[in-house]
Amino acid sequence: MIDANYSDRTWYEATAERGPLRPELSGRVEADNCVIGGGLAGLTTALELARRGQSVVLLEARRIAWGASGRNGGFVSNGFAEGMGNVAKRVGLEAAQALYQLSRHGTEFVRREIAETDPSIKAGEGWQGCIRYSNAAAKQAAVAEMARDYGQEMQFFDVAETRARVNTLRYFQSSYDPTAFHMHPLRYSLMLAKKAEIAGARIFENSPAANVERQGAVWVVRTAQGEVRAANVVYCMSSLDRTLHKPTGRAVLPVATYVAVTEPLTQDVIRTRSAISDTRRAGNYYRLVGEGRLLWGGAITTRVSEPRRLAERMKGDMISVFPELGNPRIDYAWSGLMGYAPHFMPLIGSDGQGQWWATAFGGHGMNTTAMGGILLSRAIAAKDDEFRRFEPFGPQWAGGPFGRAGVQAGYWYMQLKDRLDERRYGRAA
């Protein structure tokens, strides 16, 4: 459930207009569909169902996009949290290519919805992924593989070009994805909510679902003050509620990451308005945002509460890469709680009895939440079965507390591997 230390003080909240609080569900309402969870997956599902002529009620436990959907780095690109090489090993290259194409549809959906309604939500184009040791051959091979196997447009930058854009001795070669972009995720979420309501969906805030049960031909979703009776229930709660729908709840692990935003800066080290990340297994991601501020994210952990002195911790990480920044003031620092499945792919599916789910989008959710909402709305409204491409990545028990301990140990191992790689290739260079 939601941690008491989950802070509302984010730069996104400070720079978005939420408008008045939507009403709490009261009494009985009926609809074709009840969507549980007002994050990006739930909002996209509700919007697309309403556009297809379905009646929709969406229940949000707190406020729209209060969880990870309104707290993340705001990077939008094709692909998944799991690397495509591992996806192909599991399902074969042809199936992996089809999945990648679905992820591309998600990116295109987000770009199109923003362009049609509020282009100012988008903050910049492109994504540069930098390595912290010199290995041009490996980086070039990865760029070539994505172009050959998945038709993904990518560019290779040598050391000089990399540092011309991101001026630090920490980075060597990099790849550049011109089809990616970055944006204000909370404003985008609020835009989706308004679009869904215009299309006919009804949204209720401060209305956590208490239980779901079958009564004859319908599902009954109860809250503290009311109930929804619907033919279909769509679960989109991620890691903030892992008890309501047990098959997916037991398959999701909560993983936290941290984000900080500086005061407005005068600097000459980040010379691009593209999104930037390093390609460590648990690396940093960052971008310039309004007023010349630096938004900096990283530090993945299974600890769900915010650590003390979070702002200083994030500043230290930032300065280790860009010492020229000096001692910038951190104006905002917060955590985001994501949901991961052990295979690092989204959980998208149905039990065939009117229960549907779209969850576990942690680590790469801006495009995949859109993709999941599109797939489920088409399945429900048009009997399309494209969502079944995710059956090889169905919900499996994540191990409970033992799973969380294993994931944390895995992250520590990845961080050790990163340090060893940097030392090894650094000596070679």
C-alpha cells in the first residue's frame, strides 16, 4: 500500500494546474467498464474505451497521476524496460519485432495526443545514452543491431561528439535516438483525464476500490461510499495496491527511484535539450527543464520510503558527473514507486471472464502505458486479440519479501559490475 512518506512536493506538482478535486464515488453507478487506477495506463484505457463508444467509470484512490505516472523522468521512447536481446531470447526474433512495433505505437500515441492538444507539454527531442568507459565497438554494434533487427533509427556519437553535447570526462561514446522525446508527465496525465471526460468517461478521485466480486453477469467494485457495476474491470494499480487483484499483485515488485530538480542554473556543461542517461545497469537519467533547471534521477532501490537527506544525496551524484556545477541548490527532491515484474516486461492480459490488467510498467512506462491502454481498449471494444502477444510474460509470483531481497541484491551486483567495467575499460583506454 501507499507509504506515508511519499511526498507530494515535486517540481511537476509545482508547475501543473490540477484544477478542482473530482468528486468521490457515492452510491451505485453502472457502466460497461470500471477502470481501477488513475495513472497513465488507466487514463489511456479509459480514454480509448470512451472513444470507442463504451461507458467508463475510473476510480482513483487519491488524485490523478499521484503515483509514478506523475513523478517519473518524463522520457518517451520505443522499447521496454527489458532489453530487446533478452526479449528475443525468450520469444524469438519475429515475436520480439512485433512487440517492439507495439511499443512504437505507444510512443506515437503520446506524441500525437500532445501535438493535438498542448504542444508545450513536450520539452525536448531526442535521447542520448552515454557510456562511462571507452568501448566504441560495443556501442556501434548495439546501434547497428537495433537498426537491423527492429528498424530503430539510431546514431553513434564518438567521444568528441558526445562531450560536445554533454561536457564531462565521465562519458565516452554514446548513442542518440532521434525518435525519442521528453515531456512533463503530470501535465500529460491531466490532459488525458480531461480528454477522457470529454469523451464521456466518469472519473472519481479519493475513491479507492475496497473489493471486487462477481454478481451474475457483472462485476461489483465497492468503495467506502459507493459501488460500480460493470461487465469489465480493468486493474491498473501498479505497485501502490498489490492486494485487490491477487494474480497481478503477487507478480509485481515495488521499486523506488529518486528525482531532484535544481535551482535555475547558469552552466556550460549540458549543451543539449535532449534527454540524457548513462547506460549503466542502474544509472542516472536527466534533462534540462523550465528556467534552466536540471532534473536529475537515479538511485534504484527496493526501499519504498524516502531516505533522509535525499536532496544532498542526489546533489552528490550530480556533482560526481558534473563538478563544474559547483554547489547548486536543490529546490525539489522526491521518490517515485514503480512496479516491476521479475521479467521486466509489462503485465497485460485477461482472465477471459471480464477481468483485465495493464500493470508493471516500471522503468519504461511512458510509451508502454499508452500501448497497454490501446491494446486493452481494442480487446474489450472490438474483440481484438493483439494483447495476447504478452502472454509469454504473464503474471508469476515475484517471491514476496524474498523477491524484493533478491531484486535489491541484484541491483547491488549490477552496480558492482558497472564499477568493475569502468575500471577495466578505463585501464585499457
